[in-house]
Amino acid sequence: MAQYLILIYENESSYAEPAPEVWEQAMQAHGRFAEQIVEQGAKMLGGNALQPTTTATSIRGDVVTDGPFAETKEALGGYYLIEAADLDQALAVARLCPAPYGGVEVRPVLDTSGG
């Protein structure tokens, strides 16, 4: 089984000050997604939501700046690390990932173990 990162990119303003019911709905959707990963025969290894890009600190060379390096409409808001049989299975799982204000990107994790 290989590891894949599901990166969740969404419009941050959609979650800037969500109503409690919007937040609860999002949490329920992600809870259901965790169940669906197993139903799809894959395994969740981890995942987290990220603080807004306004909390980011960017480093380019020797220059450290507050905030994100690039202005974009969609920002990385969270991720899941999964284990799946192959890319097809990882994509099937990723299609179920809640991202109503954007989308997801699936990237294989590079095996650097040398084995």
C-alpha cells in the first residue's frame, strides 16, 4: 500500500466567520469522510485543518515575511494522509472529501526509505 496526501484547497473567506451550524455541518461532513475512507478499503494515517493564511510566515531565502507568499483565491486549508492500494483507490477516496468551497489535490508521498 502506498501513501497519498489529500490536500484541501478552498476559498478561506467562506470559513472566515462561519455560523455555528455551518461549522457543525463541516465537522459532520469530515467525520463522515473519515468513515468513508475505511469503507473504500483505504486507511487514514492522519490529517488536520490549518489556521488561516493570515497566520502564516513565509521564508524565501533569507527573507522572512508574515502572511502567505502568494495571493490566491483558494488556499490550503487542511489535509488527510491516507494509505491506499494505488492511485485509483486514492482518487476514489479523494472524490468523497468535503471541499464545498474549492477542491482537493491528491499527491503520492515520495518513499525516501531506499527500500
